[in-house]
Amino acid sequence: MIKKIQIQDLSVNYGNHNVIEGLNLDIYENEVLAIIGPANSGKSSLLRCLNRMMDFNPKAKVKGKILLDGESIYDDEDSTTLRRRIGMVSPLPVGLPMTIKENVTYAPRMAGCKDQHELDAIMEDCLKKAALWDEVKDRLDTLATKLSGGQQQRLTIARALSHHPEVLCLDEFSIAIDPVTTMKIEAVLHELKKHITIVMVTNVINQAKRLGDRTAMMLHGKILDLNTNDKIFGGEVKDARTKDYIEGLFG
Amino acid sequence: MFNPSLQLIKKEIRQKNFENILSTVTFFLFLPALVIIFMLFLKGYPALSWNFLTQDPIHGMTAGGIFPTIVGTFWLVIISVLVSCPLGVTAAIYLSEYATDNKMNRLIRLAILNLAGVPSIVHALFGLGAFVLFLKMGTSILAASFTLAVMNLPVIITSTLESLQAVPMSYREASWNVGASKLQTIRHIVLPNSIPGILTGVVFAVGRSAGETAAILFTGVAFYLPFLPQTVFDQCMSLSMHLFTISTQVVGVPDSYPFATALVLIMLILSVNSIAVGLRYYFRTRRKW
């Protein structure tokens, strides 16, 4: 298997507070890696390191190496190219205060695409992938902020897909969506993983079980366990706490 | 039947009382503005005519109109806003989007807040020293406008800064996440959503510039000029200064003249404000979160 992302000895701290300590992780191409773990264990921080969003936090210090396709993500001074290669979906829906159409075409437009036909094609494709097309196809020019929370979340996913990322990071994407829609999007992710790598932070353990090829258990900034799903959920764990967490006995 | 308990009735009465207090206070705040305009109109009415607005003052400013003062006020306001707006908005964007929270930048913020508290006559002396004498602009429209601009900068910076910070951080992050650069994010996300707030600051600046007397006293405004300014290096007359002159310095001015002049000044400011309110409304309805 080809290593898409290699994380080597990654440490993140905010001032004196260590969020991630000496983390090593390889993410393979075209796999779905689910990351589970209780709150405050550094899952979101890990995702934010991958697309260098930490650059914007002056208090955060990142040490260690992250390689994407074998090259350090810090090689290029400009982080925008990296961010186009890595799609990011935040836990709370963010519909930018513009129309639905402008929202989905925002990334390609910022990348310099001006061809209206191409933009329309990208928009339709991404909205369909995010299971939102049927609900909004008749009102593409209304403000995205008028959509419901669940619809905005799917819009966020559509926007993350609009720049054709190689890696898609999802940070608890389903907390604002109903189970039916969640299933629709999970089906989409199943389809997507043929082409791209997916890293998914989730609090729903069944989601990790359903979607993941491998699952990592994080606690206090370290990876306790990392294995293929049948092993992790089959009880073959290195640390007893992983088993407790999965079975809901944790704490 | 539902019989409200004594406690519920008391609660209801308290609620009503509180509402009444609030509306009364609001009304009394509104009242002075109405009374001022009404009084000015009443007392200035005899002098108001088309000629009053379009003619030069004659007979040692005891007769004629106020045309040159209106022209002068326009020059001053427009140039000062043209100077202070770009500067102020740029500074605010830097402070909000780029500056990190270090000692230097905290000092800059503190300085801006303090600058807002400096009395206008001090600004006038600064303008006299910096623009009139040091930069050798002489007493001119340019020097007076620059002085007004310096005076308005903190107002514009503070209000712009506030409206920039009111744009949720999650919007910026969403924009960065899809690979937009910092500049693109400011241009396409932050600025469009803070325009209403920025406009408010600019309107405050315009109102202050139009009404300001002390700051332009030594820097570019004349008591009386027999001609209209041709370039920015000429002196000019201004409504506020003219009002001061004919109220206190000139003998034999008809009673109605100062009131009519004041009314024109207030109407000018009000009309600028209403344009801005209209613009704000327009931007608000177009973009909303």
C-alpha cells in the first residue's frame, strides 16, 4: 500500500498545554481512516495540522514532520496549494454568507477559474455528491445562510469537494445532520474512497465501524491503538482502554 | 377559566412598567433633536430663501447669503474623508487580520483609543505645526482637511475594526480551508460582510468634519473671503466657522441669520447621514447571516 500521509513525531502545544505528543501515523492511499477518542484527545488538532490551519493560531507550536506523497507539507511557503489538495469539513456547518452557487464555486473561483460552464458543472457534481442537489437545484441563487443546519453541513461537504481534494478530512461531520442524511453521505463517502483518501474524526463509534478501513483510538494526544477495523472491533486491541471506550465502559 | 394568581398579575404589571420606562427614556432622548431642529427652523425662517443659499455674504456679512461657506464645507469634508477613509480602513484591516497580539500592536491600539480622546483644538495646533508650517502647506484647504482627517482616523479605525471583528472566525476558516489566500478571504468574505459597519464610521467622520470648528480654525479657514477657492491650496470659508463668526464677532447681523446657517449645517449633516443609512440598509438586505 502506498503511504499518502506520513506523520512523524508530531507534537502540538498551545503555550504550556500539550495537545499532541510524539504522534506517529501513516495514512494509506484510498483508505478510510477513522479516528475515535474522547473529547480533548487532540483529534481535531491533528486534522488542523494536516492542512496547516495551525499556521493561523499564533499560540500553537507544531513540531515534527508531516509528509504528503513523501514531501513535507511545509516545503511550500504558500499553504493554499496544500489546502486545495486536502479538503476539510468542520464539525459545525458554515454556509458562507453568499448564494448556494457562490458557496460551492468559491474554491474554484479563488483558484482562478472563470469559465461559467465549468463552474456550473463543478457545482452540480459536488452538490450531487453531497446529497443536496435535489433539495436546492431550484433555488441556487438564494442565500446559503437561509438553509437548515443539516443542509448547510452538506453544503460544507460540497464546498470541500469542489477543489477536488486528494485527501478529505471530516471532523465529526454528522453531528448536525439527521440519521437518514448521514446514511446518504456515508454512501457518498463509500463511493469517494475509490478515488481519494478519507480521514474521519467521529464520536459515533458505529460510524467508524461502518465506514473505516482502519480505526485509530486517540487519548491525551497519543494513539493508543491503530489497526484494521475487524481487529479493533473484534477485540484484538493493544490497550484495554480502547476496548472499554468502544464498548461504552470508558471512564 | 384561567384565574391569574396575584403573583402573576404583579409580574405582568412590573413588565408593563418597565416597558413604559424604556419607551419614555427613548422618547426623551429623541425629543432634543426634534426641538433643536424645530427651534432653528422657527427662528431662522425669516432668513431662509433660495438667495440665502446661493449668494455671497455682503455688507460685512450682515446681509446676503452663505454660498461660499457651503462650498468650503464640501471641500473640507470630501478631501478629509478621501484621506482618512483609505488610511483608516487599511490600518483597521492590518490590526484585525494581520497583527498578532504583541506589545507593539497593543500599544498601537491604545494610541488609537487615546487619539480619539484628544480635544479638537489640540488637533488644530498639531495641524498648524505639522501641515501648515512643517510641510509648508500654508493655511489652506489641504492643511485643514488633513487636520480633520487626523482627527477622524481613530473614529474610522475603531468602527472598522469592530465591524471586521464581528465577522465570525468560522467564515475565515471556511475560506482558508478551501485554499483561498488571506487576501482573497479579506476581499471576498470579510470586507463584504463588514461594509455596513465601515460606512457607519465614515458617516460619523463626515458629520464630525462638517460640524468641526476648532480643528480648522488655524489651518485653513478664513473669516471672510471675497472669492471661492480655486485649488486646494486656497483658503476657504466653512459653515461652522461662519456660524461662530456671525454669532459672536460681527455686529449688526440679523437675528435670523445664525439660526438659518445652523439649520443649513444640520440639514447637510442629516442628508449625508440618511444617504449612509440607505446604503447600510441596501448592503444589509443583500448580505445577511
